[in-house]
Amino acid sequence: MNAFVIWKLVRRRIGAYRAQLRFCLRMTAAGLTAFVIAQWLTIPLHGLWMIVTAIVVTQMSAGGSLRATLEYVVGTVGGAVYAAIIGAVIPHATAPAEAAVLALAIAPLAFAAAINPNFRVAPFSAVLVLLIAGQFGEGPVESAITRSSEVALGGVIAVVISLVVFPERAHQMRLKAAVRLLQRLARDLPQLLTGFTDGLDPAENRRIQSDIGSAVTRFQQITAEAEHEMFISFAAQPDPGPLSRTMLRLRHDLVIVGRAGTRPLPDALRGRLAPPLTRVGAAASDFLTSAAAALDARDAPPPLDEFEAALSAYIAEVEAVRGEGLTMPLTSNEVEPVFALGFALEQLRQNFIDLRRCVQDYARRSRGGIPGRRESGEPGIHNR
């Protein structure tokens, strides 16, 4: 194996961890920058709290760093101010008095943290203000000011480094996550539909739903970071809300399909409905795959004609089966999955329409209406 082949293999391995390596460099740069500034300002303890803050709040994206900084600063300042008030009002020269002051500081802040996650570090901050203040000859008020200032400066360093050192935008991470989620939905939807025709193992159904749920949760987390990033972004970006809501509704559609397809349709219906339902699954998968590719390429959305034609054919076959009286001998439990599936597929169609609009919002080309015909009765994203 020559050196060129080895170099290609090394580059390929490194490329697979590119985002992780960039994050590693950003966090290292944030910690070293905080250390240098602390030495320059001669901050006590070598700027320990500033360095720790710069490292803790550095996240994978600039938006994530800003979000973590705001939460950390709110909790730190809140805990420090409260501890300074308690420490200044109540003398605590003895160990029992100090224990009582600690209890008065920790308990309310712990309750606040249980209500609002932004205050998770508040009890920790209060303890530091009360216990460390005396070690440097400071009062609680001076200690609170010092700690709050260090934490605020460390947060600013983390955000600046996230913006200038190999920046990773939450907006771009969000689009990549959306593409992966759409590809997953395209793969899993036809498999869930086989529950109505061939049956689907309950364990496999749960695995599919769990994987989709985890992917949607991750996407929503990145969306929250992207919303924070809009405050520090110099380029205009589409509103993250519509795509986030559409993804969540698509996930709900697959949940309904999975629950309704826990057992195959009765033999009297399966032979008639299986072929058109298979075509619906294939058309839906093709649309989701094409939508993912269009979103990744920032291109115009794919047409919905094939899916609508397949769905119309399926609905027509369901009506024909009902008209022939094939559902009359069946129990309500046997017929109910058919109606649940029909509802889910209609909701899926509406959400596909919204997905097309979302893809169009991110397209680099015309920002006008979606190319091609307009679906009749097409609802707006913001009106649903």
C-alpha cells in the first residue's frame, strides 16, 4: 500500500469525524483564550470560573453556544445575587450558622431549578459565593459580583470563538438533520404500511417508532439552537418554525399508521386494498426521498402528483369495497384500522403539501410560489 492510498484512507477517516474535530478545536480555543485573558486581567484562581464557563457553554453550533451561555449566565447571576443577599443579611461566622445559611440558599434555588431549567446552576453558584468569599477576604456581595463577571466574560468568549473558529452554524446542522429525518421517514413508512398487508412484528414497530422519535427530538433541539442563532446571524434565514412543525406532524402521522397497522387487514379486504396501498407507500417514499434531496441541494420541491394519484386510487378502491358490501360481515374492530389509515393518509397528504412549501422556502432559486400547479384547497402553513 503506497503513501497516496494511506493518505486517502487517513483523510476519509478524519472526514468522518470532521464536525467532532472542529468542535474539539473550538472548545480548546475557548479555554485557552479565557486563560490568556484571565492572566492579562490578573483574575484570582487564574480565572478558574471564566475558563470553566468558556468550556462548559461551548456547543457544537454557534446557536447552541449562545443558548447555553444565556442559560448559564441567568442561573449563575441569579444564584450569586440571592446568595449575596442571604450572606449579607444573616451573619454566619460559626459552622452551624454557615450551615443554616447554606440551607436557606440552596433550598429555594433548587425549587426554582425544578421549575425552570435555566436555574440549574443557581444552587452551585450560591454555594461558591458563600463558601469561597471568605477565603479571599471578600464579602458575599463582592464575591457575587466577581463570579458573575467572570461567568459573563467566559460566555462571551465562548460565543465569539464559536463564531470565528471553524464556525458550525445551527442552521446548516438543522438542514442536515432534516434531510436525514426525511430519508428515515421514506425508509420506514412503507415498512409500517406492510403491517396492514403482511403483518409487522410488534418489536420492529416499536424500534421504528423509537428511532423516528429520537431523530425528531434531535431535530427539535437543533431547531431551538437555530432560533437563538438568528439573533447573531448576519444573513437572513427562513423562519425555523414551519419546517419544525411539519416534521413533528409527519412523525405523528407515522405513529397513527403504526398503531393502526398492528395486525393485517381481514382477508376479504386485504386482497383488494393491498396493491393500491403498496403503491401509496412507494409514492410516499419517493416523494420524501426527493424532498430530502431537494432540501439538501436547496432546490425546488418535488411534485406531489404521483402520491396524490396513488392515494386517490386507494380511496376509490376503499369506496368500491364498501359499495360492494364487503365490510358488512366484519366487526367494528376489523374495519376500524381501515378508517384510521384513511385519516392518517389524508393528514399525510396535507403535511406533504406543507413540506413542499418548507422546501421551497429554503430553495436558492425563486422565492415566489411553488412551481407547477396549485393543489386545490391547499391550506397555508401558518393557518393550521
